[in-house]
Amino acid sequence: MPLPEDDPRIRLHKGSFVIYYHVDISKAEQFLLDFGMKVAHRKADGSEIFFSGYGPDPFVYIARQAQGVDPMFGGAAYVVESRMELEKAAKVAGASAISPLDAPGGGEIVTLHDPAGHPVHLVYGQQPKPTEDQNLQKLDINYEDSKPRKGRFQRFDPGPAPVHKWGHYGVTYPDGGYQMMYDWYTTTLALAPADFVYEGEKPITVFFRIDRAEDYTDHHAFFFKRTKPDLKPHVAHAAFEVHDFDIQHLGHDYLASKGYKLCWGVGRHVLGSQVFDYWFDPSGFIVEHYADGDLVNNDTPIAHMQAGPHTLAVWGPPVPAVF
């Protein structure tokens, strides 16, 4: 069942891509290749590189050359349901005009900014690419009381964990900014809360799903949390889906063998249920591989939980300070 016709929010179809600015774009490129992406297109002057996964999205990540000495988050993009929704977005206060999307797959784009200043891009008309067959196994698991796999083996090749799609991201907001962030995201975009996290009686973190009424979508496409007092609002992390738990561990071992800096993982989240593995890229941004996440819709109960390590993971390494 679609959203009601009189729903004023901008209707979203799915997530599309994220944008990051790097001081050393060549180091970023090597990391993203080792992380499991592929180069979809490179501008002739090397100032912009588009990376794809093996899914149908024409690209999932744009790496751009930073103009100054600091890396920067350039926002995330959602695909809207129709061009009418893109026209609706262009009428939001402070929105850019509709312009061509100069990227693989083409299409058009409008850019908004949330109350904390984070860019939010809305796109329409992208042409999907063929899904690339990675020859990934869907495993038959032998449980203690059910063993369907007889005379067959689980065998894997080491290497990067191939990225399927960009799944979600999160940003921080300044102290006192919770309500204006919540109001903007839930009245401007068709996002709905999936779960709330509290400090006492005060909500501080919200996970948002793309609201498609009774259609099931990922547990969260977006979240926000309060920033630390000494920090400006910034991106928390961006997450990319991989095939399964084994592929995720193979990717973990591969990144470790290359000497990259582990942030947190491998573990299992509580809210969203996904298996997670977080890494720092060479610019210091946090990116995540995830697998086996929940799907939710309008009928799924919303959790209200107190903040703390027990809310973040049911198993895994100790929660790092950055979380």
C-alpha cells in the first residue's frame, strides 16, 4: 500500500550514494578498492572518482579531491519516487534548482541542507546498471538438530568483501538540536522512526527507515545522534551491505592484512540486528560493512531503549570511545 496521496513529505524510493572529499584521493581510492568497491568512472583530471558495488546502482560512493587541508563529508543521496517529487524538493526552503546529475547513470539532482548544515541530495532518473554476478554462495548451515549439508563443503577464497549497495549513514547534531533535526527529517522527507535511544527520559538518537507504508524496507537508512560538546556536527559513518557473515569476516581479515585501522568489529547490533564491521579510512572517516539486517514496515513495533553498550551490540569487541 503506497503512502496517502495527501502526505506532504518528499517520497523516497531507496538510498543511492554518499559523497566524501579526501585530501589524498589516491589513498582513498586504494582503500575503497580494498573495501570491496570498483571504479565506475574517473574524471579526466582525477578530481572525482565514482565507485560502484555489484548491485544495480550505477555508483554508491563519490570520492572528490578536497580543496583545502581538511577532508569533508559531502552528503548522502536518496532516489525519489518520481520527477514530481524532485520538483517538490526544489521548492523546499534553501533547495538548489533541479540540475543534471553529471555521473554514471545520469539523472537529475536537487540538494537540500538539514538544520545542522548536512547536505541531503535527492535524485531521479538514474539508469541502473546490470547486477554483476559475484558467484557468492547461499550457504546451507548444519545446525545441531538439522544437518542438510552432507558430503558438501564450505570453501571460501580470501580477499575483499564485495560491496552490494550503500545501505545507511548517520550524522550528529549540536546539543539542543534534537527537536529541530527530528522535525525537519520527519516533515521534509518520507522517513519514519524505527527505534529511539534515550538518556533518561530524553531521546538522543533516532534510527529512521524509509517510509513506504506496508512495504518492508531496511531497518534504517539514516540516523542522527548528539555530537560531543567539543565537536562540530559531522558524519558518523556510512554503511555498505555485503553478502553474508563469512564474506564479512573475509573482508575483515583482508583489510587487517593491508594494515588499515580497525574501528569496531566484528559484532552483532541490537537495533537493526545486523552484523557489523567498522573501519577508519585513510582520511579518518568511519565506514562499515554490514550483513543480515532487519526489514521493517509501518506495523513493526518501535523500540525505546536506554543508551549504553547493551543497546549497541549483543556480542562483539568492547564498544570503542568513538561510539
